[in-house]
Amino acid sequence: MISALPKRPQYVTRFYGNVDYALDVIANQQITFVHASALNDPFDPYFFLETDFGEDGAHLLNYIRENHPRDEALFKPLIMAASLQQSLKEIREKLLSWRKSTFVFSTSAECEGMHPRDNLYMWGHYGNGHRGVAIEFDTECMATSVLEYHKTINQFALEPQEVMGKIIV
């Protein structure tokens, strides 16, 4: 069985290299989402599929056997020759769909005991050479606001899990 999705963090941090942008967020209590096609950072989610296995199902199955033996029965039907090609096609189509329809508010969450505010690289790169601002956001409040806004604008509700996604780079 594949393990459950990780729990959403309670807070996420957004770095602002331009202090005026950060002040605008605070003054107006609004954030801006960017369409995925407008992203320009190597750490932003581009939604492309790249594997260490190419399209070789046997190589992938060996990796699963060695590293995740309990999951072999779940994956084996998906990665046999014909199934693998179909699975890869479906994954690529889903990623393309996300890329066409996703708006992003790029943030960082605490991981393995390290808070983004303590990351000098983040401050240097995203915080304008350590001169920027970092704002911490409550993810529950953000998710609720996004769900309400979407329902008001589009006349239908999103599922809560559709609002936030964990992306590891």
C-alpha cells in the first residue's frame, strides 16, 4: 500500500525580494497567484515527467523490489510493458492539464526541523541578497480563502486537496 499523502504544514513562508510587494500583501491582506506558465525560477513547479528509469519497466520494477518491496504488487501491473507506456502517457497528460490550469503561490514549509527563515540560501536568493522580507502564512486560512473565492467566481466548489500541493525540488 502506498503511504498517505503528507499532512499539510500549518504554516508556509513566502520570501519577497521587493519590500514594496511584501508591504502591499500586508496592507491589502491579499496574495497573488501566478499561472504556472509564467514561472521563471528553477525551483518552481514545471510539471514535467523525468525519471531515472527512462521507459524501462524492468529497471523500475527492480528498483521497487530493492527499495519498496511491500509496494511491488501495487506497481507491477502498472509498469509491465504495455501498461507502463499507458501509465506514462496518462501521467504526462495529467501534468500537462495541471500546467494549463494551475495557479501557484510559491512558498516554503518547514522540513526536517529546518524553518525557511533559517535558510541563508533562501534569504540570499529570494530575499534579495538578505534585504528582503519573509512572511509566514497560515495554510488553513489560505486554503479556506481560496476555496471560498473559487466557489464565488466559478459557481462550483473545489475539493480541499486540490488547493495545495507539496512539490519537492
